[in-house]
Amino acid sequence: QVQLVESGGGLVEPGGSLRLSCAASGIMLKAYTMHWYRQGPGKQRELIANIFSDGVSYYDDSVKGRFTVSRDDVKNTMYLQMNSLKPEDTAVYYCNTIYKTQNLWGQGTQVTVSS
């Protein structure tokens, strides 16, 4: 069964950090361009970071300099290290890839930034 499973979300104070994980089964992450999306309350889902199969990463301006995407090919897991979190980072975070022409999504993990 091919699936992506996110974890690591939670409640954090402004300025804090969290690390999200996206564990894959049934596919080798290193063969795919992987994406992190988020969907805040009342907002559309937005792309915030990519990591390509060669390890090159891309960031939306809203998270550049604060978030870092990485991949552990042994664990077949992608990570999103989130630092200097802001209340506007509150959202459900999803990992995603295109697998056999279909969008493959995880179930999402909630991140809430609040004091």
C-alpha cells in the first residue's frame, strides 16, 4: 500500500520550533519531488516547500529562512524543520507527491502557534 503519514504537529508558542515528519511506505521518496503544503483556517491550501530528487529545495517567501525541508533516504522520511514560528503559520500541514499521475496526500498534521 502506497501512503504518506505526517506527524510532529502540535501547539507551540510564537518564536518556537517544531519538526514535522512525512513517512512514506510503498514508494521511495528519493525518486520523487516531494512537497509540503499547508492550509490555514479559512484559507486555500498553499505550497510552501519542495525537495527534488537531487536534494535541491525550494521555499515560498512566507517561510524562507525559517523552515528547512530535508530527507532521510534510509528512513524514507521527509522532514520540515520549522523555526521562529508565527501565529500565521497555524495550519494543517500536508506532504504530497505525484505518484503515477495521481496526487498522493498524507492525512495532515495540525500546527497551532499561539501564546
